[in-house]
Amino acid sequence: MKKTLTILTLAIIIALTSVNLNAQKVSTGNYGQTIYVNPFALIVGMIDVGYEQKLSPENSFTVNANYWSYYDWRAIGLGASYRWYFNEWANSTFNLNKKSLEGLSVGPRVEFYSWSWGGSSTFNNYDSYTSFGIGAEAGYKWVFAGGWTIEPGVKFVFPIGGKDYNSYNSYGGNLGLGYSW
């Protein structure tokens, strides 16, 4: 299942990156904030929403919250990242007109999850716990007329602590659909 989901996610990211890059040219202003949802997270039983705040023309801070359900496991998570956008370089190198919160971004990421087991009591050694992870993310955001956004990306977050029976690694592709203003 994970292999199929990974292949599907990569195919979606590749397809989306072939979208006409002229979408950048219809942007009408600098954006300072973005809200987004990841509809493809529903495939794996996750609800994922987020917010991005511009800190400077080249940097932003994001926070996201999610709820995850897989078999008898449940998790509530919070994440945050710091992003560097390469707009100044891209504008001068490729003669583009990218605004704040548009284009290629990379940065560090942290995640915190609270896990609970709701399954059979025969697995009484399973109990609730919290996990913390650090890693990185990369993405590319297109901003269309009116501020609507599409942002495919990848993330790799590795746990620090947690339980041996549920070693959770957060990695893979994501797709943010949102609105910037």
C-alpha cells in the first residue's frame, strides 16, 4: 500500500510540475499569508490543514494541524516549518516575475504527534504516547489569478523518541490547495 501510494504521489507531483509556468505571470501582488488543505491526505486517512505567514520577501513560517487514523491507531499532530524562497535568484536568472510566497521553497520542519491505540485489549502493551520528529521539506507554489494556489512538495521527518512497536517516519509527497492574500 505504501509503495502504491508513493508511486501515485510522485506521479501527481510530476504531472503538476508540467503545468504551464505562465501561471506565475497572472499574479497581481505580493502575498503575505496562505491557507491550505491537502486533499490527497484523505487517501491515507489524514485530515491536513495549514497556514503560512510571510516573514520577509524570501522567507516564511508555516504551521499545520492534522488528524490521522490508521487501523486502530489515531493521532493528532502539529507541525511547523521555516521556508526559504528562491525568488530573487529565479527572477534575475530566468527573467521571471515571482512575488512573495511563490515558486521554489526549502526548509527545516518539526512535527509533534499524540498517538492513541483503540484496538483490542489482547495488545495490552500498546498504549498512548507522544512522538517528536525533525526533518526537511521542499515544494513549489503556483499562485493563480485571485490568489488561488497549488503547491506540490515532499517532506522527510524522522522521529526522535516514540515506541518501538510504532516507529513512525513521516515522509512522502503532499499537495496543498489553498488561497493567498
